[in-house]
Amino acid sequence: MKAIVLGGTAGMGRAIARRLAERGDEVFLMGRDAGDLARSAADLEARQAKNGRVGYAVCDLEKTDGFAAALDEADRALGGFDTVVVTAAMFATQEALEADVELTRRLLTVNYTNTVVFCEHARKRLLERGGGRLTVFSSVAGDRGRKPVALYGSSKAGLSHYLESLDHKFHAKGLTVLCVKPGFVKTGMTAGLKPPPFAGEPDDVAKDVVRAMVARKPLLYTPAIWALVMLVIRWLPRFVMRRIGF
Amino acid sequence: MSEAILAAWGRLSLPGVELLGEDLESLSRCTTLSRGMGRSYGDSSLPARGTDRVVSTRLANRILAFDARTGVVRAEAGLSLVEINRLFMPRGFFPPVTPGTKFVTLGGMVASDVHGKNHHREGCFGAHVRSMRMRLADDSIVTCSPTEHPDLFHATIGGMGLLGHILEVEFALHRIPSPWIFMESERVHDIDEFLAALGRAAPRWPMTMGWIDCLQRGRSMGRGILMAGRWAEPHEAPKAPPRAAAELTFPVELPNWALNPTTASLFNMAYYWRHTQQRVETIVAPEPFFYPLDAILHWNRVYGPRGFTQYQCVLPRAAGPAAVREFMDRLTSLGGASPLCVIKDCGPEGEGLLSFPLEGTSIAVDMAISPDIQRIVDRLNEFVIAAGGRIYLTKDRFTRPTHFRAMEPRLERFFAAREKWDPHRRLRSAQSVRLFGDRA
């Protein structure tokens, strides 16, 4: 694969970029901070199975006008990418979001509108060259309206909906869209939150994601137990959801 | 940021505030201590008080540079030995020094100045560190090396994280001829024979250590298995690389009574007699050779909720074999010992100001926490002080400050370095409160 990883400097994105590089795939990193990208690129160069430079470009999901230039840079560095992975997103607790409307606006914009805009740029380029893989991190939080993640979850619900539609529309044209729904994963983003049962590790998530990408699956719950957990949650009657804190 | 219970490997838990993230440089501002994978046994990685902010380095684990010609690596402090071995052993490189567990970070290896089976040849890990990038107590960031701020460099090596937060470490990996170990193991019948065998093995083998059945008394006191090894040459090694061992987890916390003198004796007897031949030569994978206990994750659950400590001391060569024999005698008569007891020849003292090893014999023994534990540690420390030895801070939880001062002539130089680089003692741990009188 010739893969772009947007959000590949930290958390699950870092773990996926490493796994791809160690497999022998060519990786191009995107993220907000040039210094951080340079350090992560050096890390991948030391780990990768092939010799060679790992390219990177600044791409901030809050600045849509930079998307096309960053994708152009990736195209030049990789000689035409065939895979795009998006793990970048914003997270804030429901409490923080309810207290700050501007933070809510930013989070909803980044996690839904701008992620979709980025995917549209990437999707068009992939289809022009006959297809490819688009892997995007949504969340189990988007599967059902829930009290603790009402706002964050709604951004991910919209994203999951979009990704499923892309899969329906473009699968036959060679575009494999993978919607990843991680449960709680122990990363810097979730630091400070009490891990629930079944909390995952970034490396385990990366292993699941790369396996699903290779198998061209459209949907992945990781850790796998979350598929069962969310199946139950989706079928719970509304009066029960009103009473429980989950 | 999480207010949580932070635990050490010996199952000591204290409340604290742990900061976790990839950006160590920003996380380490205004914090009191860094901790890695929490494998130090006692209180050295635990906060001085519940409100202290402690940085977890685990996610700051990037390799920043690797030179395949020289083996020189520069990496963030949270890079683990698991990753270093996984990535570089297939390329013909291995760390110059490895401790008895791979579940440690680079920063932790420096802060503890870890030693391994090759100490008599290679010294401690700190001897192979070329430079470090650190955040100091005043929040400034500096680079130190043997030539740049050498006092800071040498006080940080083995300094238990009390001089600053280690952000990056540069060190050189060693080339290895194959990813396999040529090992010779030998059954040894008592402590005198053990010391003689260690002495014979040291010039012949780059790596030596022994397991002792420390529950035996009388004529069999100090019997055990001596293990010596070197990297196998390509013509000796299997063609395929070693396979990754299956990951087993100790599934439950055993009750406190499960590990008792009877079960420990049975285990020791089986382990000793499992070595049916007097001497065996074999090719083994590095994992069981260097990290036998890592084969079972969470093995510390075997001690139950009471937890355990490891008493590790080094007795100087000048004290002679009689001191080691007497120490073993005292250890066995005091009781409290468990199946894990390791003996090792150490080479000359390194340059780290609080680095543990000195030329002599190191003995490490796990002991379950009991009402008697303070008395046992006191009695052992009194003996070690009289013999001119010292204990290993990374394992320690019970040594009294007066005892530590008595066994550590380099302490004033360490205090002088702290006075210069952290005059207000902003960097502190539960251990520095206990041993050095830092404010809680």
C-alpha cells in the first residue's frame, strides 16, 4: 500500500502508521505540527522494512483550505497514493462541551464537516485512479444516542452514516471504505478518563485495523467485544436508555 | 490527567496524579517525577504525595534516529526494551546491557542505571549512554553528556529520576553474530562452590548469573544452578530466528498463604533437580535466557495482596567469600526468602553517582511482605554496611535513611548535584521522602 495517515503522529494513528511501515507499506504522514511530524517520520524510517525517507505534510482538520495541497504533496512523495487513513479527530467530555458552545462548534466541525470534506478530496483522487482504500475512524459513541457522549457521539454518528453511504455508492467502482469504531482505547486522547471494561491498547487496534484493511472489510469494531456490546445497546428500549448512565 | 492509585511492581500502591501522553516535553512541565512501566519494586516511581503530578513516559516512545552502521540510537524516554529488542535484534543489534525484564523504558534504564548478566564485562547501561535531553526542575531543557554538564549526566545515571525528567536518550546498540544464545548451565552444590564457579566463569563468559535455592541450610546452603552464556556464532545457531513465545498471564491474585515455606521449598527442589545433568551446553533463545520471568505476565500476583519486596545488595570482593557465606547464612536464618534468589558477579563501579554495582558479588532475593520484613531488611542492611556493600534503590522499600547514608559514600556528591540543579527539591518521589528527607 501507499498510504497517507492523517493523525499518524499519536495514538491509534501512530500505531497504524508503524504497523504499515513495518509491513513494508509506504507511509506518508499528515498532522498539525511540523516538528511533531518530523519526529514521527524519523520513527517510521527507523522501523520500516524498506529503506527510504518517510514524507509528511502539515494538514489541520480545522483548516480545510490546506487539504488539497497536503494531498498533492502526498501524491508527489508516494508517486500516487492508493490508501488514506484518517484517525485525526477532536475529543472532549460531554461536561466540557456543554459548558463551552464554541468548543462544541469546533468539535462538530472537525469531527464531521471537515473530516467529510477531507474524505471527499481523497475519495475523488482515489476514484480517478481506479479506486483504493479509505479507512476512517468513527466511534462506538455514534451508534446510539447516549447521555455521556451526546455531542461527541452525534459527530461520529454523522461520520459513520457518511462512510456507510460511500461504501454503498462506490464499492463497485473499486473504493473500499472502512469505518472503524473503536471502543475506549488507552491513548493520550483518553488520558484522565477512567478506562471501562474492555479498554483496548493502540497496538491491538492497529493490528485489527490493518487486518480489516487487507481483507477489505467495510466495518470494524475494535476491540471485537464492542460489536456485541453495541448490538445490545442498539436494541435497548428508550425507557431503559433514559435510566442508565451508559 | 487522572487521580489514581499508582502501583509499583512489589504491589505497593499510593495515590497520585498521573499524566499520560505522547508529548513528554510539554507534559513534564511543573511535574515532580517521571515514571515508565512501573517495574521498580519499591517506592522510587511513586509520588511523594497524592497531589503530586507524575508523568508517565510510556506513550513517548519514538525512535528519533538510528545509524545502521554504528548502531547508535536516539529515542524518546518511553521507548521500551520490548520494542528495542523486537525491532533491532532481527537486524543484528542488541542493547549493550539488559536487565532481567524487558518491560522497562529507556528512561527507567538510565534512572536505575540497570545492570545485567554481562556487568563484569560491560558495566551498567549508563556506561553506554552518549547523551540525554532533560527537562530540569526550573522547567528549562538541557542536553547533557560525559562532556556537557557532566555532573548532571553522572548524577542522572542511577539517580532515580531526581535530577530531572529524561526526555531523550542516545546510546549505542551492540552488534550480535546471531539472535541465539550459547548457554552452559551447571548444577552447583553449595555457596563456596558457587563463588568459585562464578569466578571461573567470569573470564570465560561475557554473561553469567546463578539461581540459588536460598531455603537450603547446612551443607547445601547456597546450592543452585549457574548459567553462563554468549551470543551464538552463525554456524552454531539455528537458521530461523527464535519464535515469539506465547504470552501467558498469571490469571488471578493468589491468597497470601499460597506462597509459603513449604510451597517455596517444593518449587526450589523441583527447579534444582530439573537440571538432571551436572553440566549442559545448549542453544537457547534470548527471551528465556535474559527474561525468564517475563514469560508470565503479572507474575507478581503470586505473592497475593500483601505484595513483596526484593532485597538486592552487593558485597565487595574485598570482603571475601566468607562475607557471602555469612550473608547467605543470615538470610536463610532470618527467613522470609522466596523461590527467587539470584547471585551475580559484578565488575567495577560505574560513574553514575548512585549507581548500584561495585566489584563483588550481588545477591537478590524476593521476600513477601510480612510483619517481620522491616526487621529482616534492617538485619541484612547492618551486615551489608559492615561488609562495605550497598543496596539497589530500584528494588528498595524498607531501607532506613541512616543505613543508606552509612552504605553510600558518594551521597554527598549526589546531594551537591541536586543542590545545583534542583535547589528547591521540586523533583521528588516517595523514596526520596523516605531516604533523603524531601518534603512530602
